[in-house]
Amino acid sequence: EKEEEIRRLKDDLQLKIRNDEQTLKTQLMHDHNVRRLQLKRRKLLLLHVLEQKLFEEKCTKNMDTIIQRHALHKKHHEQTKELEHKQLANLHKMRNEFTAKQHQTEIANFHEYSNRRQKELAKRHALSQKQFPKNIKMKQADIKRQHKEAYNTQTRQYKALKEKTRLDYLYASTNSSREELDLKLKTLKDEQRRKFDLLYQRYEETIQKMLDQQNFKLNSDQERERSSLKTILDDDQRNLLYLQEESRHRMEQQHLDERKQLERNIEERFIELNKQ
């Protein structure tokens, strides 16, 4: 019976040892899992902090890039604006210089033509003092030649103005249509036809006046010729100056329109830049 008690105690002790070992093993496993989970949690936290830091750095970098790009675009806008203003100013300057030079040439040509006409008239009058009794056909030939020269001069002026109108159309930055150019050219052509009709009318009037007054005194005839020539030259000069002034006004209006259009383009580009 004593041995049985000892064996029982021994079995209980072994059972307790096994239970304690199992408990210890379970506790150790639990502690290990807890530490493992804590480590994993710490690792996840560190990874999240790192990702958050990288994200913030990326956002900061992207924002810096956006700010730099916007600043670069704004700088480019200002440089382009300055360049466009400079180019338009140079274009207007070239156009003004070309127009001024052309007008000076036209005036110089007219003065040369006017002086030549007056000298020719004075020379013819001096010759007429000696040849007045001769056939009146000489006077008719002189008047016809004067008419031809005036006709040629007006033709040259018309061609020059026509060419300038075409050049204005080609160099214009505004949206001028071909129909507007054709209308301007037609107006010039109609005005030239009217001048030719007027010139021919003056030619006939001069011939008729010479025929009607052939019996008048020579000095009176010559005085009327000088007066007629002065009237023609004065009218031609007024017409030339009027056309030049009209041309300057058109050019100034064109320059004003081009400057306004450029400012509108710059403003639209600036608005689009601020939307980015």
C-alpha cells in the first residue's frame, strides 16, 4: 500500500511536471507571439512613418517644381511680351521710315516736275516772242506734250500709291481681307480715272483757250498760260499732299490697331498662364 502511494505520488508529480512544462511552453509561445506582433507593429509604424516622410518630401518637391515652372513660365511670358513690343515697335519704325522716304521722294519728284514745267514754259514763251506769227500748231504740240507729261506723272504716282497699298496689306498684322484690299485698289483706280478725265478736260480747255485767244496780245496769252500751269501744279500738289496725309492717317490707325491687338494677345496669354 505504501508503494502504491509512492507510485501515485510519482505519477502526480510527473503529471504536474508535464502540466507545468506545457503551461511554460504555452506561456513562452504566447510571449514569443506577443513580442513578434509588437516587433511587427513597430516595424509597420516605422514603415508608415517612412512612407509619410517620403510622401511629404515628394509633395514638397512637386510643389517646388510647380512653383519653379510657374516662375519660369512667367519669366518667359515677360520676355516674350518685351520681345513682341520691341518687334512691333521696330516694324512701325521701319514702316514710318519707308513711308516718310517715299513721301519725300514723291514731293522731290513733283518739285522737279513743277520746276521743269515752269522752265519749259518760260523757254517756250521766250521762243514765242520770236516765232509768234508762225503756225499755231507749235502751241498745240507744246500743250499736247505737257498733257502727256502730266499724264505720265499721274500714272507714276498712281502706280507708286498702288504698290504702297499692296505693301501695307502684305506687312499688316491685322486681319485685313483680300476684299478690303481689292476695294482700296478699286477706289484708287476710280480716283485715277477721274484725274485722267480732269486732265484731259484741262487739256481740251487749254487748246480751246489758245484757239479762242490766238488774236489776243502775246503777253496776255503767256500770262494765262502761266496762270493755268500754276493752277494745275497747285492742284496736283494739293492732291499729292492730301493722298500722303490720308496714307499717314491709315498707317497710324493700322499701328494703333496692331498695338491694341498685341495687348489683347498678351492679356489672354497671361490669363491662361495663371490658370495653370
